Amino acid sequence: MIAAAALLVYAALLLAVAPRLARAGWPERAPRLAIAAWLALAASAIASVVLAGLVLLVPAPKVSHGIAWLLATCGWKLRARYAHPGGLALAAAGAFIAAALIARLAWCAVATLAATARAGRRHRLRLHLAGRPDPRLGALVVEHGDPVAYCMPGARHPVVLTTAALRLLDDAQLAAVLAHERAHQAGRHHLIVWLAAVPAAAFPGVPAFRFARDEVARLAELAADDVAAARSPRLAVAEALLTLGEARVVPAPAWALGAGGSTAAARVRRLIAAPNPLSRVASAAGTLIVVALVALPLILLAAPAYGTVGTSHHPHPMHPHTHWGYNHTL
């Protein structure tokens, strides 16, 4: 019970601090680290609730006399818990919580992935019919009056450019746009954005998951901007974003990642300001925090079992005077 309560409190605290992370300034300076932090926060909160349900289903015995003692104690605790209606109800509640959470996440993950795959196949078919490949750019050019550039999942798929984008962008700006889109593909940003979107789709009533979905999508664009700015002049990247941000009707699908979009103005300001990246010490500290977010649910799960190593107060299950028919209160 202590482990389950600790895991649930930890999950609640994580979900409560999510808005603070969304308002923080450091993610602008380290978007990839911030993406990892958001994914770790969401995964840690979900894992904590699932583990809490499993703890209610299967009580954790204290470790003190080796593996044989541990297995025997586990069986004793299971019999003691299920011997009265309250323990049985608690176990049923834990099983329901864990199973419902896992089933809901799995369903939404498969449904969103399947829908995206179907839409992607239809969109690629239309592109092959309407577009023309440009071997010089390694891109697919589509006739359209709005300047748009975007990429589809997978490094094997070409970047898509409209004829208006080719007409309005100069060589430096076009190189920056291509670098931005290829950074999305190389970094598997489509997969990362999908991972952040699954909890938000599964549990739309949890604000923290919506923050994670929106922030990961925004930070993926910042990470691609940084790659483009490392290969092209920052001013050229900013000008390209301004040009692509002028599109009135975006013909790109909703699941595509493009250099333009509604966040273009804020990204232009960031490129012009050129914020300094985090120091090595700050980056190392952030990495340790991400690792801690992932590890803490397991630590909270195991802590009660090891809290009294060698000092168990329960009768030894292998002792000849132990009465297995006696219902101990846990």
C-alpha cells in the first residue's frame, strides 16, 4: 500500500508541474533535451499509475532471507490479501487500473498510427500523380500558389516543395529549408511527435499530456531550425520561415512537419536573438533529471521491499511454527 500511494502521489506531482515546464525558458536553448524531458515526464507518470495498480494486485514482500524466503512470503501475502473481501476488492481495483490504462494507450497508439499510415499512402499517391521530382534538390515539386515546404516520415521520402516556394526563396533560403526538413527526417521527429500525441489522445482530460503534445511538436521545429542554422546563415533561415509563414492555405497534411506553420513568427524571433545553448554543466544536470524521471517509478516500487532488509517483523514463512491458515492484517 505504501508503494502504491507513493507512486500515485509521484504521478500527480509530475502532472501538476507540467505547466511550469511549458513556461520555462531553457527549452528554447536546448530543444532536444526538452523533448526528452517531456517524453520522460509523460512516460514516468503513466508508468507510475500502472505500477501502482500492479502493486495493489500483487503485494511486494520485504527482502530479507533470500530468494526461497521471498517466494514463500509472496505466496503468504497473496493468500492473506485475498482471504477477505477488502483485499480482493483492492486487488481487483489495481488490476482494473493497470489493464485499463495499458489497453487505452495501446488502442490509441494503434489507431493513430493506422490512421496516419492510411492518410500517408493516399497523400503519397496524389503527390506522385501531381508532383514532379527535382533530382538537383532531391525534392518533389507540386504546383501550388502558396509557398509551402514539408516532409513525410522516413528518410527515403523526398521533401515536398510548392512552385511558389521555389519562386520566392533564393538559393540560401532554399538550402536552409531543405536542411530543416531533412533534419526532421534524420531526427525521426514524426515518431517523436506521435509518441507525445498518444497520451493526449488517450486521456484528453489531462492537461499535462496536451502540454506535452504541443510542446514536443514545437520543440521539434526548434531542433530542426537549429540544424538548418548550423548549415546556413541564421538570417537566411529566418527569412525562409517568414516567406513560408505567408501561406494562406497550407496544402500539407496535418501529420507532416513543415518549415512554416503557425509558430513561424516566434521561431524567427528566436533565430534572430540567437540564444546561447545550455552549458555543459546545465546539460548534464538536465540529462540526469531525465534519467531520474524514468528511474524514480522503479525506485518507489522497490523502496518498501528493501526498507527493512534483514529486519522483517513478519513470521518466517518457512518456520515450522508458522500457521498459514491465520489471516494476518497487512
